Amino acid sequence: MSVKKVAMACTVCGRRNYFVPENPRRTERLVLNKYCKYCGKKTEHRETK
């Protein structure tokens, strides 16, 4: 069984930089502060569908 992954997109530039395992019990979209190599700083990243 393979783990389904979802993309994390930067809220500043919109690029998808990270992939995290999907959690079916999570009802809201995941939001994390991650480093964006395109913006060159830590920005908020949101789970995309």
C-alpha cells in the first residue's frame, strides 16, 4: 500500500515546494511555516488539493 501525498504551496509565490503524507482524518487544510527557495525566506505554506 502506497502513501498518498499532498503538495504544500507557498502563499507568497504559489509554487509547490513540499509534499507531505495525506491524513484522511484531517478536515482542514494544513498550514506550516516552511522555507521557500524561490522567495528566499520562511513563508506560510498551505496544503493544496
